[in-house]
Amino acid sequence: MDPFTIAFLVMTIASMAMTAVSAKQQQKANDDIAEANQDRADRDAQQLESDRHAEAGEERKEAKRRRASIENMYAGSGVLIDGTSAGSALAEQAAVDELSVLNRDRVSNSQAEKIRDQGRMGIWEASLKNSAVKSQAIGSIVKQGASGVMGTKQLMN
């Protein structure tokens, strides 16, 4: 083989190797970005849950203060609460207050899960991108290899 043919083959192999390395780097970058986004989504969801937990505690305290104030007004006016319609109204209000807190908890939990789903979706999308990068790299390497073989045949003739 003459030196030009050898140089051509070396350049073809080097080009193929560069394509493979570039594809690997792109896949790693896709993975790193997706993982960082998922970590951020998890932190955002945890913060949302933490904030909601604190809000729920405050809402329960406020509802309890409100009911205690109503109970004090009844007591101050001489109305008996135990076993009366006033007691039933306070118990019903306590249930309504708790249902309201639980409903806001449910909405908040749903939002947190949606945020986490977005993070998981990013991982899935990165996987799809990586498959496409791999397929493109393989196609490019095969094309480069075929061009190298054809070029070598032409140089040898």
C-alpha cells in the first residue's frame, strides 16, 4: 500500500472515531441535563409539599381559633353548647374546615406530582434523544467506512 492510501485509511478511521466520541459526549450531555432537571423538579416538588404542610398547620390553627371564638360568644351569651344545635354547628364547622384543608392538600400534592412527572419525562426524552444520536452516529460511521473503502479502492487502482 502506498503512503497516500495508508494516510487516507488513517484519516477515515480517525473520522469514524471522532464521530463515535462526539456521539458519546452528546449522550452524556443529554443525560446530565435531564438528571439536573429531574433533581430540580424533585426539589421544587418537595418545597411545594413543605410549604403546603406549613400552610395546612396554620389553616388548622386559624380554624380552631375561629371555632373557639364562636364557642366563647355562645358561652358569653349563656347558650349551652354540649348536646345542642350550637354544638352540632361547631362540630359541622370543624368538619368543613378540615375538608377544606384536605382539599387544598390534595391539590398541592397533585401539583407536586405533576412537577415530578415533568422531571421523569425529561429523563425519558433524553433516552429518546440518545437513541437518535446513537443511530445517527452508527449511520455516519457506516457511511464513512463505506466511503473509506471506496476511496481506498480508487487509490489502489
